[in-house]
Amino acid sequence: MQAAIKKKYGITTELDEGMGGIFEVFIDGKSVYSNQTTYRFPEPEEIFAKIDAAKK
């Protein structure tokens, strides 16, 4: 996912390693995706839509 975001937007992302398979995406400190609610890893297009919405 980091590589896909870097390629599309030129944004360098941060990875905070944890435990338990939790995957969350924050934009400007706000949670925009959590696999704790969807129970799956997101498709890149889902995260791209969240980034696009945050840029508006």
C-alpha cells in the first residue's frame, strides 16, 4: 500500500508497526479506514478515494 500511495501521489507514508493484524489509515490525524470495522485489507482504490476526499 505504501508503494501504491507513493507512486500515485508522491506522498511518503509512515508505518507504525503493531500487533494483531490491525490496519488503519489516518489522514491529518483523522482515521479514515480501519480493518477493525471492515474485517479485511482495503483495495488501493478505497484508500485513494479517502486521500482524494481529504485533499478537497
